[in-house]
Amino acid sequence: MFKRFVKWFVGSMLIGYAAIMGAAYAFQEQLMFYFEPVTDDYEYSFSLPHEEIFIDTSEARLHGVLFKNELINISGASRRNLVIYYKGNAGNVGSSERPAKIFLDMGYDVLSMDYRGFGKSRGPLSEQSLLADAEVWFDWATARYGSDNIRVVGYSFGTTFASHIAAERGVSKVMLFAPMKSILDMAERRYPFLPEFLTNYPLRSDEKLKRAPGQVVIYHGTSDEVVPFASGAGLKEVLGPDDEFFTIKGADHYNVALQPEVLADVNARWSLRRATLTQASQPAERGLSRETAR
């Protein structure tokens, strides 16, 4: 009788575990993405000058917003300069105006786009398609701005695509805010009881950054409640000698880019306005001190 009960109990546990694995595999996109689609004729209420961009591929229609800087050619360059902003996995480009303004104030145009299923972007989802879309946007921007005038920023989930572009397109300057080592790493942290082969979106930023030839600068808060600091810190081991990882004490997932020391460092590194103003006087500040970075 007892043996029969044990067999029943073990069998029930195995069936239950198999059911959990099946549900996790079937609904992993719902667990990963916080979709916020809008109709094609929806009008975003941006206050800044902008242009809506649509790109049609063989299987998808992609949508993004190009925020235009009113201060043209601040750096004296013959062409405008652009920051491509790969956003997080919640909401849509309607929330991109605030982070865009950081780089608009520095003298750049800013391109932010929606992934498939978000905003006005449509198409079937897969890791391969999302990575290909990231390349499509970069190539569109290169045709319009020239590769030498483009810098890449990734935030949260968007850091996976910024890392991919850093490697595949050899971007010279890349910034990552609240990155994860990989989606696979995040899945293992959140669902340690599930096997890793269930993940259709491993998105290995660590593998990509190993091959990134340009400079990568990372900012991660110690109080990040969405992407654990330990996941982002896992990227340290793949960074090159010219790359930098800054630990921002007390910053969380949503305010890390708005910390005064981070904004000062970003401006010191990238601001076109600052570069122009200091040419006749002295070099721009280096940014965060080693003491602050610890």
C-alpha cells in the first residue's frame, strides 16, 4: 500500500513538473515581454520635434521615432550625429521622450524603436528576428547619418540588442544601463527549477560583448530590483581593457540613468556641446572617479 502511494506521489510530482515546464515553454513570451501595442493611426503626444519611421521587411513592419535636435551641427561636423536607443521590454516608444532628452541636450538626434508586438511594430517573434530587426535599424541609421556619427545606447532588455550591434556592426561607442548578462542568466535566476533548454531567447550579451571592438561603458545600480546587480556584474569578465563598469550605489532599475554622477559622466564622455566649448580651454572631465565607481 505504501509503495503504491509512493509511486502515485512521485508520478503526480513528475506530471506536475512536466506541466510547469510545458506552460513555461508555451508562455515564455508572455513572461518576458510586457506588450503595449497601439493602432497604426495612434498619435503619440510628444512635445519634442520628431519624425515617425516605418520600415517594412519581408515578414514584419517596424516602427520607431526619430527625435530631432533643434541645435544642428553643434560639434561642427558636416553631418548630424545620432544616438540609437534600444529601450526596455515594457510599454512602447511613447515613453522614450524622457531618456531621449538626455542625449538631445548633448547635441544628438535620438532614434528609439519598438520591438515586434509593441507600439506599431508588427511581426512574428523569435530571437533571430529581434536581432535582425536591431541590425535593420542600425543599417537604416547608417544610411542616413553615416556609421562614424552613430553611438548606441541600451537600457535593460534593450542592452541585449545594443550588445549585439556592438559586436556585429563594430560600433565605436556603446553605453549600457542596467544590463543583464543574458536572458538565459535571468531565467536561471528567476526560475532555477526549470532547465535552461526551455529558453527560446537566450540573448547572450556576454558572448556578444566578447567580440565588441569599440568602447563599452556600463552603469548598474546596486538596488536594481528588476535586473539583479549580480547579473549585470557578470559582464565584467568579458569586458576589454578600454571598457568600463560603474557600480552606482543605491540606484535602482528605473533611476540609474538619472543619477547626478551618471549624468555628469555621460556628458563628460559624449556631449558634443561640451566638446566644442572645451576645445579652446581644457579637456572635458574624465567622469566618475575610481572611488565613486566602486
